[in-house]
Amino acid sequence: MILISKYIVPKGYSGITLFPFVFLKSRDFKKKATLINHEKIHLRQQLELLVITFYVFYLIEFLIRLIKYKNWNLAYKNISFEGEAYKNESYLDYLNHRKSWQFLKYIRSNAK
């Protein structure tokens, strides 16, 4: 389900996925297929890790990368879950072909 809320989505972001909801900053963003696909990839990742585990791993990986890069945006962009979502957001049929645990391919140590 897609909901619109400028209050839940952090400043500087277009959307956020909190299973089972996708929150978008603006109603116009519903028309952005790549953004919706990006958020749907996160829904699949969350299901795969039984939701709570996803958030724990996401936070731990973010903190590790924040310590490493000392930069919020660089840390965020290098989270494996985000790597998978950004790389595949333009492939609108990605989820139809995605194998389980694909985010593991995006764990890397080099900054993007």
C-alpha cells in the first residue's frame, strides 16, 4: 500500500518503506515508476529477512559505513540493501526475476 506523508519521509528523501507500507513525500511521486520499484525492492528485502531483522541489519550496516566514510550520504548509498535497490530500480520487472538474498551481492567496502 502506498501512502503520502511529508511528515514520515525524512528531509532529502522521496520515499521510505516501513513494511507493509510505502510512504512518499508527494502524491506526484506515485507516477515515478523507478521510485516505486525501488521501494518495492525494499519490501521484498524486508519480507526476506522477516521485517525486524531487516531493520536491525540495515541499521548496523549503516552505522558501520557511517564510521568508515564519516559521511551520512556516502554511508546510506553504500548499504547493501540500497545498492540492490538503486542498481535495479530502472528494471521494472526485476522483482519477477530476482533470486532470494540478492542484496548480499552488494556488500562491498568501496565507496560509490
